[in-house]
Amino acid sequence: MAADPKMSKENFSPPVEVALLTSPHAAVDRGSDEPAAPPIATVTATGPRWWVDLTPTLRVLVIAGLLIALGYLVGALAPVLTPFIAGAILSYIATPLVAWLAARRVPRAAGAVLIVLAIGALIAGLVLVVVPLVSSEITEIAKKMPELITRAQTEWLPWVNKKLGTTLSFDLTQLKSLVQDNAGAVGDLSAQLAGSLKLGGQMLLGIVVNVMLLPVVMFYLLRDWPNLIDGIDHLVPRAARPMVRNLAREIDAVLSEFLRGQGLVMLALATYYCIALKLAGLEFWLPVGLVTGLLVFIPYIGFGMGFLLGMLAALTQFSTAGPIIAVAVVFGLGQILEGFALTPYLVGDRIGLHPLAVIFALMAFGQLFGFVGVLLALPASAALLVALRVMQRSLSEGERGPTSNAPPAG
């Protein structure tokens, strides 16, 4: 039987699903003698054919299995992933600066080197300045704590009883002796940790390797960031690219507003606390101001730690109530400045990450994956938030669909 000319090689054309996976020149090469390449997987407008054929229950099980496998992999590779994830987060924050330099004819490689050197100098300066100052402050507070307890028992408590008409009394002798006996131990805690075998052996080697690897990771990510984004985009099937791109844009909006905006808030608050505490006469204004400003990214907890450190320093330094109240006012004004001016202006209200959600994410991911989990907490929370928003929009559109498409009555 003669072959149908419509089915000859010259007139054969692959189906639409196959054309999605072939090269852009596939339509021009249809008349060649080479047979068409077999498709890797049939793709429809909603995703791969095997995914479309799955029931909703199986899809949920597949996604849950992939998330569990990913979590296990991250937990197993946590020590190795630390410099890469930290470098990726810092590169994500700093890539607009490299793009700004590239727009002014600075090569991306040179811009990446400049940004890496600037971030490295900033981090090294903070560590070299803050850590010794905080350590000396803690030592000084520990030494003066017995005197502070005595003043609380002999001066402050009688004043409170007189003003409020109460008869409060506490036996703080044992607490005073306990603090006095352990004051030296508190001051030497960092030295003991640094000299321990655990920190001085394999753990210290891992820290050194991570510190050396971090700028290398940052350089290559900052230099090749556009190419990496394009490469990831090309790995996504064409039919799924619009959906993936929309998700990526929403996640980027959440993360960029939070990370870059919160970084500006931290810088502004650190500057404010340092200047205000110095004007208030606090001796340890620099470490207290930097710690309070840099820890503000943890809602309430960061401010609470800074406030506690500052008030302890004020109570051990001043003998009158005026300067102590001035330090407390500085922290109160700082909280008002953060909540009503800096955060709404620099971060915005579109993020949707509740403070309790941020705290829970940091603690939960830290418990599961250690320091890597702390780094992954906010990006993962942002992705989950965007996924929930997309799911909510899909459900809302599904509920409105039948009513909007219903035929008119009569």
C-alpha cells in the first residue's frame, strides 16, 4: 500500500507539546532528513503530563515528600551550606549596588570586588569593636553588681515602700554573695570558651574555612548574578515559566523590602542609640548602641536585650536617678522612632510577616537546622507566605468563577 504523502518525513511536524521542548529553530528544520528528536516529557499549558494526570491527593503527597527530602538534605549538609547560604543572602542584598556600579560602566567583576571588600571591612570592624567592648562591659557590670544589689536593698526598696505604703522586703544577701563569687567567672567566660578543645579543634577549623570561603562565594554570585537568574529561568519548563516568574517576583518583593529595609532600620537605630546614649552620659554608649541597633531585626527580643544591657550599665554607673531616667527615655524614644517612623517608611506594610511569625521562624529553623536554619528562616517564611497568598487567590477565583460565568436569569 502506498504511503500517505501527508505522513512523509518532509511534511511531518511535531505536536505542539513537543515543540515546547525543542529548539526555536525546530519549525525551520522540519523539512530536513533528520528525524525529529523525541520529547523528554510532554508538557501542557498547566505543567508536565505526569503532573497533570495525578490526583490532588497525590500532588500533595509528592510535594510533602519533596519538602521532607529537602529538609533532610539541608540538615545533613548544614555545615557545608553555611558559607553558601550566607553568601547568597549577602549577595542578594548587595546586588543592586553592583548593578548600580555596572550602570556607570564599572565592570561587574570590579564592582563585586569593591562590594565584597566593603562588606568584609564592615563586618570585621563590627566584630573587632563590639565584641571586646561588650565583653568589658559585662565584666564591669558583674564586678559592680554586688554594690548595685546593696543599693537596691538599702536605698531603692525603702523608697518604694515609702512612696507606695508597702512593706516589701527581700533578703538579697545570698544573691549578693553568689554574684560576687562568680563575677570573675562571668568575665572570663569568653576566654574559657575560646580555650576549650571543642572550639579550638575541628569547630575552629570549620569557622576559619567558612570565613575564608564566604567572600569567594559572594564574589562569584555578585559577578554572575544576572547569568544565574537567566540559567534558572531556562531550567523551568516554558509552560510553567509565567507562574514561576510571578511567584519569584512576589517572593523578591517580600524579601527585598524586609532585608534591605530592615538593614536601613538597623543602621539608623544604631546611629541614633549611639548618639543619644553618648549625650545621656552613658560610659558604654558604643557597645550598647550598636548591639541594640543590630539586634532590632529580631522583633522585641533584640530591643529587650539592648534595653536590659543599657539599663544595667546605667544602674552600675550612675548614683542618681536623673541619668538613669535619661537612658530609659532614650530607649523609649528609640522604640517610638522605630515603630512609627522608620519601619513604616523603610520597610513598609506590604510584607505581611507578623513579628510573632518572624520569631517563630527564627527559633524553629534554628532548632531544626542550626545556624543554617537561622539564615534560611526569613527566605523560607517569605516563600511560604507568597504560596499561601497564591493559594488564597486561587481559592477566591474558584469560588467566584461559577457565579461570574453563570448564564443570565430568564
